[in-house]
Amino acid sequence: MKNPVLEINDLRASFNIKGNYYAAVDGVSLTVHENEVVAIVGESGCGKSALANSIMGLHNLKNTKLEGEINFGNQNLLELPLAKFNKIRGKDIAMIFQDPMTALNPLATIGRQIEEPMDYHLKLSASEKKNRTLELLRRVGIKNEQRVYEQYPHELSGGMRQRVVIAIALSCDPVVLLADEPTTALDVTIQAQIMDLMKELQNQTKTGIILITHDLGVVAEMADRVVVMYAGEIVEMADVKDLFENPLHPYTRSLLNSIPANFEGKEKLHVIDGIVPSLQNLDRTGCRFAPRIAWIPEEDHEERPEMHEAEPNHFVRCSCYKTFYFPEDRVGENEYVATES
Amino acid sequence: MLQFILRRTLIMIPQIILVSIIVFLLAKAMPGDALTGAFQGNPDVSQEQIQKIREKLGLNDPWYQQYGRWLGNAVQGDFGQSYVHKQPVTHLLAGKVENTLLLSFFTLVVTYIIAIPLGIISGRWTDTWADKIIVTYNYFAFATPVFVFALLMMYLFSFVLGWLPYGSSVDIKLEEGTWDYFVSRAKHLVLPVLSGALIATYSTIQYLRNDIIDQKLKDYVKTARAKGVPEGKVYIRHILRNSLLPIAAFLGMEITLMITGSIFIESIFSYPGLGFLFIQSISTRDYSVVTALVLISSTAVIIGTMLSDIILSIVDPRIRIE
Amino acid sequence: MSLLKVNDLKIHYPIRGGFFRRVVDHVKAVDGISFELQPGETYGLVGESGCGKTTSGRAIIGLNNVTSGELLFEGKDLAKMGRMERRKHTKDIQMIFQDPYSSLNVRKNVLNIIAEPLRNFERLSPKEELLRVQELVARVGLSPESIYKYPHQFSGGQRQRIGIARALALKPKLIIADEPVSALDVSVQAQVLNFMQEIQEDFGLTYLFISHDLGIIQHMCDRIGIMYRGRFVEEGTASEIYNNPQHLYTKRLIAAIPELDPEKRFEKMHLRQSINQEYQNDYNNYFDKDGRMYDLKRISESHSVAMQ
């Protein structure tokens, strides 16, 4: 077994909404190993961004409460004072952001922005920093690195900027890399290039990558292990092959069935009933997905749904997966009509 | 870059010509002319005589001819005669331009010295007691008319405490060039500058506070934090650079606004500057002076805007023109 | 007869330069595209950002000026019509926008949003209007009481349904859907896509479906036109494009779709690499000496490719 590099234990991140705290991440436990890509998938409101911000310490602590543990080495990041945490983030734990158009400071040159983490984490002379930066630019596939070094963000295309964002994250050889929707804002062909680049870079290092995405295609292309989140909880966790070959949780199965690319021709796509509940309206007792699969009898759910190892290394929450079926499969016809209230 | 500055300067010319035409026509449209005031109610001068003088002075020519003459003279620094003071307008302006520039410059400097730190504190530590105090001060600055505030300052520091002089720009008994003269000038500046600046801070504080709150949420700030940049440096290296940029850019405009905006301060403190002269000239219907002042201040605004454009194009790489 | 026939459409924007800001060149946002829409079909316009697909869609509905070319709607050229004459046809062509959050007026309730086109084009009594709106709201699957609610009270998918109800109000013949689901989550996307298919049958609609997402285009469209730098690269039926792509750019686009089978990920990566290699080697077969695409050449009844 590979070495674990980051351990998240029963993490709870709650936001203050009109005086009450509601958990957006609700008891998540997860281990990331070296040289492994763990994908966290889910739709908006599932808590994946709140999870990323918790790891990176990017929450506004005035209205966010963090409980549980995020263990890196032998330290719990949640208990570290900011000054000490700043010695870790940017160096051992780095992040790639979603939108390369806004993630860079418009007023600083590319060279400055890549060198900045080195100022705080590495003891290098000015020329060493420059050389390292040029080397990083080459590694992320930028060919005219001398020129780009001097340029400003607005002079580069979206794909180039995302390469720069990646170079910043890699600048101090991170142990853990957090990639938050790294390809979502990009064009399809650029997305493919960035995915391939990340896979290539991953082969060269031992970095453990947490890939946060809503796109199951990106997951299938990049992940080793997949964590599916719904309403703040992990509902399924498995190796990527197992998850795509044999998805168990009703939410995972529904998601896979609603991707157009999974179908030839004009077949009907699967539609999940209802909507993702807001933080305040979420019923936190029982199976959180139950309201959206109302045709599954109540007794098929657990009262307090737990994670079960249904198959070796394949975990699923609640027992409802055992009897779950798609109503359209039973009816046989496309009579199933989506209703939304 | 050079090309941009050159083109920007050329664009200014038609703007100034247009403004001068408007100013000229407005002056013409005002009731009466140079002679009305001069001979009003004088029984010794008959209407025919006035008409003759009008003809001689070219006041019966079509407006564009008069405009041409006026502009030609103005370019050479001749704005005609003041009807009230009976001396060339240029004479009247001499010294006052310098006074106003001095006043505006120091007002601007003091405004920034007060406003920028306060704006930064208030934007960075929102909803703390410091922020609340600054915001309260800012509401007062916004709501208080500058002439009320100036009077209060004058009353307190001149009449009650007697710390500082008011009126004029220097003690006239002193000889120019001496140390005492210099000190006296400086002392005379303190009250007008402070009265103007303490009120003028409003817009800068408000702008900075809002912009910093805005910038704080930007993605590039998240990137900086994720790099492990200490919080203080996040502000200095990232947020402030972005927030202060427009302030630097507006410098050109701001200084001309100060020049044109010094009317109240100058008249309250009887500070012999352009604003004071302006008010005086309006109340005595000294049109040639008023026109000259309006022309000068509008030209200053146009030049200030141009300076702002040029500064912005230098400090902001996004609009740097190759 | 085709419902819409676009003939050699060009939309150019001037670039000004030099000291006197003279027009020195043109951005050729759309540079000579032609395609036809048959009644009842869904035609997909695909490409990456900046390829001109949105500009073309907006030109058809009259939101962009046409530099040259014809837009024949039921045989009449929209591009040559004056404002007033064109207005008569705007009833027949409606648009669904990408962002349901910004395309609805937040200060109006659903009744006023959906009734707006009716008020512009039809004289209805308040009672008739209410009935029509209720009908439409029911048709898009929203509850009757929702007509008095405001956009912020709805989820993204519901908002897009409101946008669709508004587009349907005048019983149009052609709907231009510009990235209608790009801002939505996958499961919500599915709802809207299914729903668009349903109303297509019910109302006999023709769609011009503009998207960058090949998965969605494949799912929705009968025929597809691939755009690149303002020109057509390839045109054909959905299966021709996906199973037998001819142009290198089409191949590249298809290879870029993330592979849903984790086992094939390296295969896919190598495929992309070999296409990139081919791109470098055979550039001249696909682009002329000015880097411009060739005109479309027919290779079968329904399949055309821009090659020499």
C-alpha cells in the first residue's frame, strides 16, 4: 500500500445562515495516498468546493465553522495558526483553480506570479528562481518560456493561463495537489490538452492529487479513485474502474444515466426527480437521496445510513442501493415524465 | 505608446475649441456687455455715444468674428480688460494662479495622506470598531457642506483658539523671501487645506473601502493565499496594487477638480486664488474675468482627463498600448 | 422547401489601427457559411469559443448585423428586410439563451416575463393572456401558482423552463438555442434536454442548436455543422460526423471528448497525440496558404468536408 499523504477525518464545514450553522460538508472522511488521483464528483451544492476550501484554509472564518481533522504529516491543519499554515500551503499543499481568466493577478508578470511561492518557501537567489520558473514553464508545455516570463496574464490565451496556474501550483514540488475543476472553464480541445498534461506531470512526481469536478468524463480520464458526494456526504467511494463498471449508489447510477454522451441517438436521458435541497432545507436524518427516489420503499433505506464495503474497496452509503431500480426500466416505455416542484 | 499620447493630445484640441466656443457664446448671451456696466445710469453719456463706442470696439460684428478676435487674444494670454478693476485680466490672474495651485496641491496631498490609510484600514478590517469609526467619519464628511465645515474650523482655530490666521495668503507686512514670510504663507495655508481635505477624503475612502472589499473576494487573491503568502503581503502585493491603480490614474483629474473646486474654501478664507476671484467677478458681473476663468478651468479639466488617460495607460498593463 | 437557408453568410468587424484609426483589417467572425434547416429537424452548430457559432445564431435572429450573404426564412431574405418588415418574422424565430440567470428580468414575475412577447405581437384581453400563460407554464412543467413568483425563487433548470415558455409564447417555427444547458448541472441538463425534445414534437419545432459540447450535440441533433475560425469544417448527419469524421479538426474535437471508459484513457491520450502529429504533418491538406479553410466539398449525399 502506498503512503498516505493527507487524511481527512470526520470533517464538518458549516456556514452561518441567519444565525444558524448548517453543514455543507457533513462528516467526510477520506485518505489521499502519494502518486494517486482521487476525484471528488458531485453537482453544485454537494459540498465539494467547501471541502476544497477547508483543505486550503480559504474559508472566511467569520461565518464558517470547521470541525474534525485534516491531518497532514503529524499536524491537524485545522488547528494550525495561520502563520504556520502558510508555511505549508503553497509548498506542500498547492491548488489549481477553476478559472484561469481570473485566477491570476492582472497587474503582475507571469514570471513574478510563479516565483512568488518560492519567495516564501524556498531559499533561492533571484537567478535560481528565474531558472526554476523557466524550467516550470517548459514542463507545463509552454515553448516560448523566455517571452511568457515577461508577459502579463491578459496577453495569454485561456489554455496558456491554465498552464501558468499549474506551474504556480507545482513551483515548490507539492506533496498534495488540489485541482478544483481545472478544465471546466476551458474549450474542449484545450481541456483535453490540460488533462493530458496533468496525467503526464503526475507520472513524473509522487504528488497525491485531489481532483474536484462535476464532469464524469474528466473523472474517467484522470482518476484512480472516485469519491461521489451528495448533500455534504460521501455516498460512494471506489476505484475508478469499479465505479464506472459497477456503480452502486442510486445517485451515482442516476448521474451516469443522465450524461448525453452515454447514449447513441435520441434516447431519453434519465432525469433525477426533484432538486438538490438547500442547506437550510436539507433533512439530515435518514438517507439524503431518499426524497429523490420516492418509488423506493422507506424500509429499504437505513435509519442512519452508514458506509458499507459492498465489495472489496468499494464503499457505498445506505442499503437502498440493493433494491434500487430505474422506474423507466420497469415500465419499458418512455412514459416516465419528469416533474419538478 | 508615444503614438497614443500624441493622438490623445491631438484629440484635446477640438475639445478645447468647442469648450471655448460654448464659453464665449454663454458670455455673449448674458445680459449686458462691457459698456452696460461702465456707463449704466450715467446721464452724461448718451445712447448714441455708447453705440459709437460699441461699433469701434467691434461689439456689433457677427459673433464668429468677435470669437476669432477673442480666441486669438486669449491664446496670447490676453483676456481683455476687467470692467470692474479697470486692468488687464491677465494682471488680475497673476499670483492667483500660483496661490490656487499651491492650495490645490497641498489639499490633494493631505487628502491622500488621510484617505488612503483610512480606506485601507476600513476595507481590510471591515466591521471592526476601527471600520465603524471611519465609516461614521465618512458619513459626516459626505453630509457636511464644505462651507459649513470651513466656517467651523475658522471659528475654532482662529477665533476661539487663535492658533492659526485666516484671510489672505500671507501677512502683507512681511517681506518676500524671508523665513518669516515663508512661515506665514504656510500658516495661512493650514486652515484652507485642512478644511478642504478633511471633507474631500470622502470619495477616496469610500472608493478604497468598497474596492478592497471587492478585490478580497477575487480569485487571484485566493491564488495568493493558496501560495502561502502571509496575509499582510496578500494586501500589499495583490489587493492594494489593484485597488490603488485607479486612484493613481485619477490623479490628473483629481488635481483639476481641486483647482475648480476651491471656490468655497477660497472665498470663505478670503484666500486670493482663482476661486475667490471667480465669486467676486460673478457678483460684480465682471464678465471678461468670468469667461477667462471658465475657459481656464475647463481647459484644465480637459488636460486633467488627458493626464489621467495617459497615467492609466502607463500603470495598467492591460491597456498599455504598443 | 427548407425552413431556413443560410447562404454565404459573412459577418466582419473592422479593426482600426494606425494614427488615424483607419480600418486596417477585418475580424472575420463569420466568413462565408451556408447551411439549410429542414422543418422539424435539429441542426447542431458546434465549435469552440470564437469560432463564430454564436455570432451566426444572433445574426439569424437579427441581433448582429450581416456583412453579406442571404438568410432565407421560408424563402424570404431576412438580411435584406427593413426593421419593420423583419419584425413580422421575429414571431416565427425565437431564441433560448445560455444563462437562465441573466436572461430573465429579475424585477418581473413569471406572468409578465412570459406575457411580454404576447403583448408585443398579439392583442389579447388580460383574461386571454392569463389563460395562455397558464397553459404555457403547465406545458413546461411548472406549477400554476408559479406565475406570480420571481426568477430568484426558481432553480436553474426551472429558470431555463421559464425562458423556454417565453420562447414558445408566440408559437414560433424556429428556435435558436444558444448553449441552452451549458450553465446547468448534468442532471438538470438532462431534464431540459428531454423537455426540449418533447416540445419539439408537440409544437413541430425546428431547432438550431448551438453548443460546444459534442456529447449534447450528438444526443440532440440530426445534422451537424462543425465551425472553426468562422468557417465550416465539415457538415453531415450525426452518425457521419461521429463515426466517420473526415476533417482533422473534427477528429480532434471528437478525440477531445473525455472518455467515459477508464480502461480506454491511455488509448484516447495516444489518439490525441497522433492527431496532433497529423495536424503538424498534413496541415496543407486542410488549410490553404493563407491559413484559411477550403470550401466544403461534397463526399456523399449528406456529408461535406472542407478539403482541397
